[in-house]
Amino acid sequence: MQFSFSSRGNQVLIYEGFEYLKFREKNNFIIWRCRLNRINHCHSTLKTEDNNIISGPTSHSYNSCPQEAAKKVAWQEMKAEVKGIGVSTRNAMGKVLAELNNDILIQMPKKSSLERNLRRFKQNVNFPPVNANLLIPEKYEEMILYDSGVNDVDRILVIGDRDLLSQLDNKDEIY
């Protein structure tokens, strides 16, 4: 039993190669309905309590594809990795794809498609705002060449070494 998320952010339960969407929640019980309920007219359900299956699943109207379900979980893991600050799309892909077996890798889209979709996803992720009230410790103040000020909404810091800058200033040519 694994959990993932749909494209709309709803929780998805994956069990024995079938995907279930949360249908009803009552007390501590959750009733899950087959994800293909409308498409395949599948009326399979299962019931969980505290992430433990207590009844079901009932029979499905189609055969499962465990590799397809695992592919979707891998995609969600890649998206979760990409949300991290400083994580490249290739690093996220490499970390997740390295753990998959060949049956699942065959089901995955081309590498270029995965990378393109992850880049698009990453562009839409809203990272937390950077704290503009950053206080610079005294021992690092000599590295600050320019500071637009703590009260500036679009604060700009230029960090560098004054000695190296003066050496560049004395040069006629820079290679």
C-alpha cells in the first residue's frame, strides 16, 4: 500500500496495482473508490482505518497494471524532489529513476519528456519568500561591496573582495 497525489492534489491510494481516490471520510474510516470509476465503470472500493486496510478491495471491472501505478508514484516523487531549493531536474530524475526496476522504467516516458515536464513543474512552484531583513554579521561586513538597505523591498547585495576588485581596476586587459 502506497500513497501518492493526483494532478489536482488529492490523495491517491495504490494497492495491488490499482489506484483509489478518497471517496468518503467518516470518523477514522476512509472509503476509497477506484480511480477509473467513471471511465471503466469500476465500482471497486476499499476501506481503511489509520492507514490500515480493514475491508476490501471488492472486484474490479478491469485488470491492473502495477507498473503504471508505480510509474505515477515515481513521477510524484520526482515532483517532490524538484520542490527542494537547489535541486536540479536531472538530480531529481536520477535519484528516483535509479531506484526503479526495468519493468517500471519501460513504462516511463522518454528522458527528455520527463525533464521538460519537471522543468515546467518547477517553474510553477512558489518558493518561500526570502527574508529581506537579513542582518549581516560584523565579520562579513567587509565582503559587502554594496547594500541597497534593509528597508528596500527589492534589496540588492553585492558581495566581493575589494583587493581583487582594485587589481582588476589596474589592468588594461582582462582575459
